[in-house]
Amino acid sequence: MCLQEQYIFVYDALLEALKAGKTVISCSVFRAEFDQLSVVDAASGKSKLQQQYEASFVFIAFFTSLFNCLHLRFPHFGEILPVSVCCCAVTAVT
């Protein structure tokens, strides 16, 4: 990956993080947030929850490819960023 591609990647990652906004849902409002995400949009025929679920496959495929590419180019990359760090997790927020 050349330097320009790395800058583009970092820029895109930061832009996505800024666009995503709030990504933490507290337990007290989880049900209301879930219900809101479950409403099916008449135009697309999909709920926001379903759209996020489908988008996660694109995200996972991209980062899996990136990880594999970096691992081939830098064999010790796996020691720096273990695969378990790349996995999604659900945690309780208190």
C-alpha cells in the first residue's frame, strides 16, 4: 500500500467515524433505540438495522482483506494487531 493510499484510507476512516456519530446506546434507552432502528422504510423495504447488518459484511470483508494484505507485506503485523482485535464485540455500558 503506497503512502497516498494510506492517507486516503485514514481520511476515509476518520470521515466515517465522524459521520457515524453516537455509536453507544445505554441500557436504559436500548429498547426505544432498537424499536426505532427496526422500523421498515417504505422506499427501501428495509429497516435501518437490516441496512447496518448488511453494511457490516462489506466492512468486515474490507478489513479482512486489509489485514491479510498487511500480514503478507509485514509478516509480524499479526503480533502488533492480533486478529481478535479486529472482531466486533457487544459490551454493556454502565
